[in-house]
Amino acid sequence: MSIHNSQFTIHEKSIHNSQFTINQFTKNQFKNILETDIEYKSPDEIKAFQEDLLHKALAYLASNSPFYKRMFADNAIDINTIRHLEDLVRIPFTTKRDLQQHSGDILCCPKEKIIDYITTSGTLGDPVTFGCTELDLQRLAYNEKKSFACAGLHPGSILQLMTTIDKRFMAGLAYFLGIRELGASIIRVGNGIPELQWDTIQRIHPDTIMCVPSFILRLVEYAEAHGIDYHSSSVRRIIGIGEGLRDQNFELNLLGRRIAEKWPEVQLFATYSSTEMGATFSECPYGCGGHVHPELIIVEIIGDDDKPVPDGEPGEIVVTTLGVEGMPLLRFRTGDIAAKRVEQCRCGRNSYRLTPLIGRKNNMIKLKGTTLYPPAINDVLDNTDYVENYVIYVDTNDTGTDDVVVKIGLKDNARDHEEVIKELKDRFRSRIRVAPRIEILPVDTIRRVNFPEKSRKPVKFIDLRQHNA
């Protein structure tokens, strides 16, 4: 496959690999990868490659985007002087508010070229509508093909997709297109319903499942309760979406360890993606961060002063999309916090990687003088056997500081609630040094909050502070 337009050309350079480590490649396979995939080129070659694509992307925006034409004019930016990646700092950021207020002006093509309309999940505010052209759908397929291959899928693999492909959701469609492009097989089961998931696994024998990681524990519980020998099932790979599996040292976090302890026969892969960037950062079998596809996206990591931080230090992820025809973005602030790792990965790739997300910038909590992000609270609750479900509420108290309340549902509601609250607070203090307020509610009450009717992702964090109003 080749993708052609006035911005740039993507040449097919995907990897077909059914093995778990780079050492298991045949010499010819490895030689072919090194010769064709930009991710295996030297860092200097990757940088020069991205700078060439950046020049073309800027020219495309200057010719086709009313929003970016105004930005360049209002800030006296001559795009011909933006020659290197380091020069991007001279261009203002694009924000979520820009997308919400000016999406029509960001569109770079006639509406007649839009084939598929999608919306963001609205995690950081009102959802944004994106239009994808035929080229954009081909780009999505290419992106996911590369990401699946990075995780070891190949022609002949069977992936069971446990997420929706409807409701204006980009991810499900992208996964479907990518598996087709890879030449593998996909089973579109959708989310939830453990009984249907296990029936499908037993009937069709997928080697890979893709879902929100915390759902794996529900699958395991169902299997144990119904006498299903999941250890002997066909599943040997789990690709997680929407939730982290590792910490900043690339070790499995509490949720990841819990899954691995329960189901040691499978290999876990974490991913990071978003609708706005139309790209996926997928782990390779070594699990040392999500690999960037340099032909699809440029990533900056920005500190609190809005300037790039040194490699390896955490900051906000800022992305510039490459190859998007409908609604390309320049220096878009994702709100996500992570770090960039630039040393060569053990898989041989020289493309930089992103560490697991630390959290979202807007979701940072100051609890009793301690700075933390919701995933730190999630880790404690996900690793507590008697917690069935939960939701975290953050509000501003009378003194103007953050007030955190964790509302939980218990698997065994007959347990002494005061004892549970005391034990949970001790767990929080041992892990994150501070303990939020804890309330115990019926499991069904929490479930209705976790899964509102129109939500595409489980809701486990609700921010009631004024800055998110």
C-alpha cells in the first residue's frame, strides 16, 4: 500500500512477525526490516525524515486550513523558516478549545470528501467532531497495521475485539481496518458480556484479545465461576486500551501484575492513542514504552513553562499529525503527561518511545499537600480483591483545596464497612502517603455511574472542580 497526496507519501514498510523476541527473527527477516522501516534507521535519519514531512505538512496547512492561515498571519510566522523540529517552538499551540470552537476552519478539504464522521470521547470537555477522508482511513489502517505488527500479530493471527465499532468511535474502526490491512482476522464481539466473550473464544480460538485491561479480571472471574479452563485457552496475547499496565520503570503496575498473576500464559501489551492524533503508540514484546511511527506523527514533551523538557523527563504530550488530509493538527496539546525515551529499544528500533501515561494535566490532584494523578488511586483500588467497582470524585472544598472522595462497591457487602474503610485508608497511605475520604455504596449504584448510557469508556473519575466546568 502507498498513500499519496500533496503532503507526503507513505510507503509500505510493515513488519510481519509472529515471534516474541527480535532474536527469534531469521537473518533475512531482520535484514529486510532494517533496510525498509524508518523506525530502524539512525536517529539522525529519522529526524531528517520527519523534518521533510513537517515542511510538506506546513505547506498543506498554509494552503488549505483557514484556521492555520490565520494563526500564521496573526503571529507573523513564515513557514519557510520552520526548518527543523526545534523550530516548532515558534508556533503557538492548538488547544482542545480551538477544536471545539473552530473545527470548521480546521477542516482542510471540501465536506464532500468526508467519508466517515467521528467524535472524541469528551474526556477533557465537550466532544469534538472529526471528518475522515478516504486518505485518512487508509492512514488509520496503515497505523494500526504497524502497531499490531509491533505487538507480534501477523497474517493468520485472530484478534477478538472487545470494544465498540459504532457510536462514532474511531478506535474500533481503526482496529478493524488495521487487522484487514495486516491480513489477519478479526472477531467484532463488542464490549462487556463475559459469557459471549468466552463462547466466542471457545468457538473461534483467537490468539489475541483487545480490550480495557480491567475487563480481563471480569473475564477471569467469570471463567473461574463457570469452570472454564482459561489457562488452556487459545489466547496468548492481550492488547490493552484505555488503561495503563505499566509504571514509569516499565514494570507491570498493580493492575498489570494482577492480570499476569491470574493469567500467566498471556503476554500483555499496552497502547496509547487518541482520536485527535489518529496514531497509536504500541509496545513491542519488550514492553519498554509505546513506539512512535515517525511517518505519522511528531511528538514534543512540554513542561509547565510551555517549553520542551529534556528527554526522559515527564511533561505534556504535544503532537503534530502527519499525513492527515481532513483535519490535520499542528502542536496540539493532548493534556496527557508522559516522558520521551530516545535510547534504542532492545527490539532494534531507534524511533523514540513514550512512557506509560502518568495522568492528565487537568486531572492533577493536590491532596493534603501531595501531588498525584487518578491512576495512582486506581492502582490501589484495582489491587484490592474485595472492591467490585469504584468512582473517584474530586471537588474544591471550603478552603479552596482539593477534596477527594472515593465511592466503592464491595463484592461482599456483608463485610464490616468501618473495617473496610480503615483498611483501605491504610492501603492508600502506604502507597501514595495520603488517604482520600471513602464511602461505600451498592455495586449497582456505582455501576450506573461507571457506565452511563452514552459513554464509550468506563467512567471512573469525575472532576467537579471549577476549572473543568
